[in-house]
Amino acid sequence: MTFSGSPITVFSTCPQSKDRGAYEYLQAVRDVARWSEDAGCRGILVYTDNGIVDPWLVSQVILESTQELAPLIAVQPVYMHPYTVAKMVTSLAFMHGRRVSLNMLAGGFKNDLIALGDQTPHDERYERTVEYTQIVIGLLRGEAPVTTHGRYYDVTNLKLTPRLPAELLPEMLISGSSPAGRAAAQAIGATPISYPNPPGEQEGPGIGKDFGVRVGIVARDSADEAWRVARERFPEDREGQITHKLATAASDSHWHEQLSGRDGGGELDARGEPHPYWLGPFKSYKTFCPYLVGSHSRVAAELAGYMRLGSTHFILDIPPSREELEHMGIVFAEARAVAAG
């Protein structure tokens, strides 16, 4: 069972370089990319921050290791000029004949931004990302030389060579958890991505039908088996919980504050089973998204709730094995059927 043939777009996530040697990390990138492509994922999210290797170089490894998988490259405006982003996209297309997608960032870890001399307020960062992305899109479309005299960027008669084939124009995603993020998504024509509440409490972004969610999944034939696997993978970690609290105190991220204010999840529900929505890994600083844990059918029902609200994109957490992606494929196939019914 795979994600292929679905109107739903599924991305996996690439491993990070933290706490790994170079050989081990490169092998993990190649493995996860190949598993993801074999499972039918459209693409794979590649993180960026001050503490990990460059996402463009990682994406080069992904392109060399797969046939069709599209790296979803996180783009931090503080790191590079918009012309450099457009040049990287068209250069990869020229060399590989492949499309990439772009995950446009407005923020990041606050201490990373301060270290780079950027103390721009939260909402203004989204305004800057809009201006930034409009230059990137204008260059990639190549309809005319780009001239912008904006608040943050100033370019005159800027052209991109080699030109990007129209069919390789990147899909754009952006965080849409805050009003500023949703407005930015609308301004640049990007899919807004949120870190969701449980489906019964989740709302669409309010700017149209299509949006996406970032969520991890552990599913098995039975809820007991799924929770056993989940708790073995993400055991209680007091040190991680302290790190999470420190990160929350230093963050101005809307989604981080929103999730941090919720209970950890996993409490028994009316069926006498742990509720599938679980924040244990997030609150132990092991990952940056909620998890859905339970039987295939129960997790599928939760995913179907997001689909009914209009979620067309799902970004999954880093898969630890090929087997995990197979279980996720079972869940998505059932969720599509439930949502359609």
C-alpha cells in the first residue's frame, strides 16, 4: 500500500545532521529518500537552521538518489538573497531536469535570528517573506526582468539564466498557523501549513479550501501495538522536557505557543483507548509536530477529519524505517475512502 494515485499530496521529512557522523548521515538521507519515493510520496521536507548542514546540498544528494522525489527545501530569507534562491532552483533543474518545492520561512529559532543580527518582529517577517518570494517567483517565471523597490529588497532589471522550464516551477508552501502566515500564503499563492489541533478542534485557515498539516503517524493493526511502538521510540525524557520549555520561552512562534499550551494527549477516551492525538514527542523536544497514534482504522478516521476540512497536503515526520511508511500508506488509503464516503 502506498500514497500513489491519491489527490492528497504527501511529503516525508529528511533526517537532520545533528548527532550523526558524515557517512551515517548521508546514508540516512539516501535511505529515507528512496523509501519515500518507493512509498509514493510527492516530496521530502529538508530542514534548515543554524545547527544543521545546508538544505540545498542535502537536496542535491536526494536528487542523485531518486528518480522523481521533489525536495521541499526550507528557505530562510536571512540566509540568502532571493536571486540566489531562484538561481539554485533553475540550476538544479538544468542539471537534473527535476522540480523542487520551496517551504518559505518567515521565522526560525529566535536565537538563530538574533545571532544573525535579525530582530525583525514576527508579523513583519511575514511581510518580508512575501516581498522576498515575489522576487523569486518573478525570476523563475521569467516573463520579464524583475524590478522591485520595496521595503526590504531593491532589484532593477534582474534576469535569471538559465531559464526555468515552466513545468518545473516550484510548488510553494508556508507556515499558516498565524493570521500573518495565512495572509502571506494568500499573497504569494502558497499552500498554508499548520501544526494541527485534534481534528474535532481544528479549523481550516479561512483563506480557501486547500491547506496542509504537519503531523507524525504511528499506526499498527491494534492500538496497543501502536502505542507500544510509539512509546519505545519516544520514551519519557525529563531533560528533553526542560529543553522544550526553554525553547518555548525563547520563541515567538504562533504554532509553537499554541501546541505548547495544550495537554500532552494520549488520555483515555470514551472507547477506553488512548486518544490518538499525542504531543509527547513534541514536549520532549524530539520532534516539531503532533503525532497520531493508534490502530490503522482509528488513525485513518482522524486523518479523514483533516481531509474533510480541506487539507490537501500532509508533511509527515522523519520515517525511521521503510516499514513505517508502509503502515502510513495503509492509513492514508483508508482515510481517503472515509473522507470520500
